[in-house]
Amino acid sequence: MYPIIFSIGRMNFYSHGLLIGLGVLAGGLLLFYLARKKDLSTDFIFDLVVIATVGGLIGARVLYFIFYRDQFVAWYEVFYIWYGGLVSFGGLLGGILTGVFYLKARGENVWKWLDLSIIGLMTGWAIGRVGCLLNGDSVGILTTSKLAITGRFPTQVFESIWSLVVVGFCLIFYKYKPRELGAGSVFSAGLFLYGIGRFFIDIWRDEPVLFWLIKPGQLTSLIMISIALIIFGLINYKLLRRRHGGF
């Protein structure tokens, strides 16, 4: 793998951090472009992206601490982020929650922005997963398959490709979404699709089994899928009740 892409003097440029940075930039620019096309205010997008990114890093680190508590001698080592250790689902949850709180504080239509943000988020996710591959994180199980990279299934590549599939679906769904479906439908559909793909990709992920052949990432995927279905159902159930005067 290539954890260090290049160096300038004593300064190293790490693949994981660099690709995450590029992912945040690409996702933010796409969000900016989509918001302008929809005539939405873009003057706070930079703040939104920064706040959500920081929240994502915190969430990813906290969940790693919870899942891998035995790797820490003391609780305050959770702040030693330079030692590595992030859980992607924690980053997703942390980023979304901090973004929602920020949007609510500004009095914005949260669901409308989440419909756009899921597209930018999955774009950045696809790029960031390439950084995981170069850094040797989130590796797949050992295999002799021709798909193997350094003797393992490239689950990071699979997830990167699937994230781009989710982006494509969300773009099409956002453009052609039936009027009967409310704001937030694209967001919940994106979460649902990502969770489905991640569940199957994690079959080849090198992780310990929790129970019934279910790995930690798969368990979290099932929770995400359930939450996405609940959000989609609640949003559109309430909308249909209002439109048809209850039923």
C-alpha cells in the first residue's frame, strides 16, 4: 500500500488524509453546484461542510472507541487521533447530525438540504475510500481471486464504486422524483441503498463476527437500512395524510 504519497523535506503527505480532503472538497463543490441550480442560498455551504466534516471525524473516532475499547489503555486516548482508528458509520452519523443541527439553527429546510447533501456526501465517500485502500485500512479477507489487491478482496474499491452508483441513483431520483414524495425522500433512499450495498460488501471485509455470521459493519448497515425506511415512511405518510385529508 501507499500510506505516504509523497514528501517535501520532512513533511509527509498521507494518502488517507489527502483523499479525505479531496473527497470533502469534491462533495462540497457538488453540493454548491446543485444548490445554485435549485436557486438555494449558497452563502453558508462552506460553514456547513466544515462543521459536518468535524462532526464526522468526532463521530468516527467515538464509535471506534466504543467498538474497540480494548485497544485503549485510558479513556482520554480517544483524543489521540494521530494514532489512527476511525469507524466510517460513526463519521456518517456524526456528519449528518452536526449538519442537521447547523441547518436547524439557521432556520433552513433540513430535509430539502439533506436531499442534496446525500449526493455530495456519497461523492466524497467514494473518493475517501480510495484513501483507505492506499492506507491499508478497512481491508478485505485473504483470497487468491484475480480481483485481489495484495492478496485481499479490495472491499474499499467495491464500496467506492457502490457509493458512485448511489450518487447516480440519487441524482436521477432527485430530478425525476414524483411530486407525491416529500422532501427527504432522496436522502432516505440514498441511505437505504448505501446500507444495502455495504451489508453485502462487508461479507468480504476482514472483521470479527459478532453473531450469526453478522459482522459489526453489517449490523450497522441493518440499523441504517431500518432508519432509512422509517424516515421514508414517516415523511411520505404524513404528506399523504395532509394531501388527502387523512385516511
